[in-house]
Amino acid sequence: MQALVERHEHDAIVELRLARPPVNALHPELCTQLRDALSAAIAEGAQGVVLSGGPKVFSAGLDVPHLLTLDAAGLRDAWEAFFLAARALAASPVPVAAALNGHAPAGGCVYALCCDYRVMASGPFAIGLNETQVGLVAPEGIQRLMRRVVGAHRAERLLVSGEMVDAQRALEIGLVDELAAIEEVPLRAREWLRQLLALPRKPVLATRAIARADVTAALAPDLIELDRFVAAWRDPDTQQALRALLAKLGK
């Protein structure tokens, strides 16, 4: 099996790097390997985790060309794998910092929102939930994740328009927590974790569990409505928008 997630040890911190070039498109095997790698790192004593990608693209989101080849059952399985990895990130018992060393649209943004802290590369990189631009509706649970970090009114504007924001704007509205030069993004994510790990461990983890209860709750199955989401994928408007996207990617 090809390794699609690389593991790098930094003392008590483990970096999990998405490694499916060129853009770390999320397909079922990558999502499953990410979930397994996170579980293994925690089981083996990691006190903090960095989730990174790049270069220049943290993750371009779901692998649309792959999804368009699947039947209904395969499509559901693919989305289930994506959401299982998102839930694993959200429910991690140790803090997870996202090192966004490049663009993070759609599914890439979702995974970032599941993390505790987001460091993004400064410069011409963008992040956001652009689902409406490709004919999709972000489930209620995913919308809650966006509202949690940017507020209800701004989340509405971003979600309805499917707007992608550049790194500086993302910092200004709280979508990311810090900007850094692209080559320093994972380093800054590790540094944030190290500062957290220097504090008394049990109180930090207990406080974190309380503070992040809404993150795990947002990804509950009844707020994702996977069957409804998959059914909407077959809508003619959605299929037209997705195939237009595919044609654009092929140019």
C-alpha cells in the first residue's frame, strides 16, 4: 500500500504530512490513512500533532474526478471516509495544529477547522468553503464549524457565496490564527504546540475538552446527514457544476 501520510517525529510532537501530490486531493485511501496515522500517533504517546500538506496546496479538498467515477454506494463510502477522518481530528484527545502551507479550499478547510490552531502561509494562498460554487450545500455541522471561528453573520456571507479568502483576510477574520513564511509554517505550528505542552497537562486537556465539545458535536451524524448530502450530489445542477469544474481543472 502506498503511504499517503508521512509521519515525522519531533520529540513529543508528531507531524502527519499529507503526501498525495500534486494537490493532496482527498480520496478514501488518503482519508483512511490519515485517521489511522492519527490514531497510531496518539496510541504511541504523541502529546501534540501537526497536520500539514503542501507544497503550495495544503489540500485541494475532495478528489472530484475520482468521486465522479463512483456509483451511489462507492460515493457514500468515500464521503464517509472523509467525515470519519474529520471526526478523528475533532475528537483527538491531544491538541492538533494545522500547518496550512498553501491553499485550503473545501475539504482542506474542513480539516483545518477541525484542528485546535491554524497557521497559514502568508502570500497568495486562499482558504474557504467554496461548496456553493460547485453546486454543493455544506451540511449544518460544517457550517457550525465555520460559525464557531468567524461568527454567524460573517459565516453566512462566506458560506452562501462560497467565497475563498486570502491568507491576510483569513487572519483578520479569525479563520486562521497565525501567518508565517511558507517554509516556516510547520515550525510555527510545532512552536504553538510546545508552548501549550509547557503548561500543566491535565488542566489543559480537561479545559480543552470542555472548550471543544461543540467541535465534536458539530460532526455528529445527524448534523451531517450523509445520505441527504450524497443524494444532493446527484442533482443535475450539482453534476453540471462539478463537471464544469473538472473541465476547468483539465485545462
